[in-house]
Amino acid sequence: MAKMKKKAGLIFFTTPGIGHLGSSLELAQLLINRHNHLSITIICMKLPHAPYSDAYLRSITASQPQIQAIDLPHVEPPPKELLNRSIPHYIWTLLQILKPQVKATVQNILSSSQSNPVIGLVIDVFCSPIIDVGNDLGIPSYLFMPSNVGFLSLMLSLQKRQVGDVFCDSDSKWLIPGFPDPFPSSVMPDAVFNKEGGYAAYYNLAQRFQDSKGIIVNTFSELEQYAIDALCEGQIQTPSIYAVGPLINLKGHPNPNLDHAQHDRILKWLDEQPDSSVVFLCFGSRGSFDPPQTREIAQALQRSGVRFLWTMRTSPTTTKNEERTLPEGFLEWTEGRGMLCDWAPQVEVLAHKAIGGFVSHCGWNSILESLWFGVPILTW
């Protein structure tokens, strides 16, 4: 008879951004499905701009008894003005406030008679200071990168710079281990140019990567072989790298504000279109444009004559009245040829036979989903 494995527990600490939380929960379910002796506790920090995290967590814990979620005690968050200036700096500041509460919460889990022995912490890379909790309590800490090895290489490269050495536009190109060609600064994350704490937050987060036992990455070797080989060959100092992707929720992420009638209208409209004829435009959960940019996109669609489905989120600082934002006559021209919506079930849309192309901000989840369904991407 095969020897039964002892029960064991993992604790995940993640941010509530849907790209981070969604991938973390997919990893948790993957581990549970492959190792039924595991139980996983999710601790998710709260952020003002992540309204869907609670609903998403509830949907997972309701269907998976081996996964539970625990809320941290309430703390006074940093000023919201800090969030507007730099999200990474806001998260870094909040983590310093949360660290004692995280430690106390983990201690309660360890002392609970109903808990399985905790064998590790799995921490979002943007929460790397939480490694201190694992060190204090004698628990191995692993980092989880919901993005790709290329971005991990960029973060690791910051270890060779100085905390005040903010990038500027004059830095035309930069050699990064894991990239086959010099990397133009124009396509780097905005935070590396941010002098109000964004760059410093990235830098400080990256300094802690070496303190982890390993880094788990949502990628696979066939997609990023060059970058993975570069790190494994020691071109830059790094803990062990574990490629576990692609982690994709093929059912899509739950939306508590889902308009079921709109969902059905979108899919019905796609059913009526010819195969591979529709361009899907979606720019991520935070992808909104001011009226001038919105009008430019609309004019491009009108001139191209293509069929389209456009998830259009207006900027919070502007009107939500489409007729005031779009060029005159655009809504009449698009009737039957295009559809506008403020939300679309991205996974179902990309899987639909009518979709022939995807205009995307190229967040990592969008890239993986598009590759999965074989939809060509036009990078925004």
C-alpha cells in the first residue's frame, strides 16, 4: 500500500489586483489538484482600486474546500494622494504598516489546532518585504511572479543600480540579462521613471528577491527559453526559478457587477459575425482614455472599416456619455458593424470563432489568453 503523505499547509500572500490575485488563485488550485494532502490559506491585502477581489476570493473558496481566505485586521492606509502618485510606492508603504498584522495572522494560523503544519509562504513579488515574516517564524518563503521571466529579469537588474538612480528619457537602451537585444527605455514600466517613490519602490522590492528560497513564474520554457536559460546560467544572481505556467482561468474572472444581459448581447452579436472577422479592443482593467485619444481610436476604426468589439472604459475624470466622447455620427456608422461595451468576458470573447485579432495593452494574462486561443495581438 502506498504511504499516505502527511497533511501540510501553504500560506499565500497576494495583492488584490485581478492580474495578480487571479494568477495566485490559479496556482493555488493547481497545487491542490496535484497534491491533495495540501491546504492553502490566502491572505490578500486591500487596495482602494481593486473592487472585485473579495468576490473572486469567495467564488474560489466556495468551490474549493482546501482553500480558505483570511482577512487582515484593519489598519489606517497611507494617504490616497500617494496612490495617485505611484501605485508601487503606495504598496511598499502599506506593506510596512501591514507587516506586524501579517506576522500576527500567520502566528495565529501556526498555533491553531485545526491548521495543518505550514511548510511555506508564497508571496507576490510586489510584497517581497513579507519575507521578513517567514524569516522571523522559520517558514521558507517563495516569491510568485504572476508576469513573465523577462519582467523578472528587469526587476533583478535593478539590484546593480542605486536607489536614487531613476531612469530618464536619455537612457536610450539598456542591456538586460535575459533579453536578446538592448532594451529601449521607452517601453519600460512607468514606475522606473517615477521620481516620487515609484522607482525606489521597484528598487527596494528587488533587493529582497535574493532572500527567498525560489521564484515561481507564470510562464513556460517554450515561450521564454532564452530568458530562462540566461537566469539559470547565472548571467544575473537569482534564487532558483520555477516556471509553472501558463496559469489561465479558462472560465474568466468573476465580476460582481456583471450585467448578464450585456454578456448575452455580446456573445449573441459575435455569433452573428463571420469567422475571424472581428477585432477585439480591450486595454485592461485600468485601461481608460481621455476623449481626444478615444476619438482617435474611433476614427481609426471607422476608416479601417473592420468589424469590432470595443471595451471602452472612459477616464474617471471625464464624462461617461459616449455621444460626447466619440466623433459625431460614429454610433450610427457602427450599427451592425461594431459593438461598444464597458466590460466584456475576455476569455469567452477570445475563444469565439468570430474573433480575428486583439488590440491589447498586453498585460501578461491577456498575452497568455490570446496565445492559448491562437488570436493575433496588436500591441497598444
